[in-house]
Amino acid sequence: MGAYLSIEEAQSRWNGQFWLHIDNPLRELTPPKICQIKASYDEEITALETEQGVWYEELIYYVVARKT
């Protein structure tokens, strides 16, 4: 599943700090380093932009089970 997002929406999907991991290594970085990483992220997102926007794909797992 996915959709096209505007460049602003796509770049705002990650704020440079939040990462779902129990041992988040970003917590140990200085604010200037985080800003540098976020700027690099924004550049990569901009490079992916098309006429429709930036494709944002959501990975979804569907699990089907049956009790026997």
C-alpha cells in the first residue's frame, strides 16, 4: 500500500530524531549532527520527487489464522 506525497509531506515523515528501536543510536548524537543527518535525508527525498510527488510505501503485514 502506498500513495504519492508532496515533497513537504514526505520530508516531514521523519524529524531527524525519532526512530523505533530499543537502543536508538540517534540519542547519542549532538544536535548539529542530527541536523546534518536530517538535511541529508531531505536531499534524498527531494531526489525521489516525480511529477506526482514522492512515492510513500507502507509495509503492512496481514496475518490470517485458523483455530483448529
